[in-house]
Amino acid sequence: MEWVYLVIASFGEIFGVLSINLYLQKKSIGRLLLIIVTFGLGFVFLSLAMKDIPLGTAYAIWTGLGAAGAVIMGILFFKESAGWKRILFLFCIITGAVGLKLLG
């Protein structure tokens, strides 16, 4: 179950960063609260995951999946570059996260 918590925590990171971008486009209390809620839930689930997953592994996977998800969201919703170099290194991040899961 702790790995499910870690994936949910990563979604909190992804949607938190997405919320920051939305807030910067149009500042409002609702969007500011969205930042607080998404990051807050991400931290709650990260703490649940870290009860059984070692700190280094949990943090590396959380940040890796969060970064990869933020890149994908940027490409899909904010017209950011999807060049082959970005995709290559995105694949490296995901491969590293999967490797930590398999070895952890």
C-alpha cells in the first residue's frame, strides 16, 4: 500500500506545480488555495509512504515522478517543447524511479 501512497503523493507534486502555473497566469484566492491543497495532500501521502519506504528511495521517486509529470503536463497543457532531448531525459527519470522500486 505504501507504493500506492507514494504514487498519489507524486500526483500531489504534479498538480501542485500545475496549480502554481495556473496561479501565475491568473492570480486568485481559489488558485492559491488549490496550490495549498494539492501540495498539502501530496505531503500527507508522502508521509504515509515513508512509514515503510526508506527516506532516500521515497524522496527520489517522489521528486522524479513529480518532475516527469510536470514536464508531461507542461508539454500537454502549456505548449512547452517536446524535443527529443527532453523526452530522452524524461525517460531516464522514469527509468531511475522504476529501478529504485525494483531494487528497493
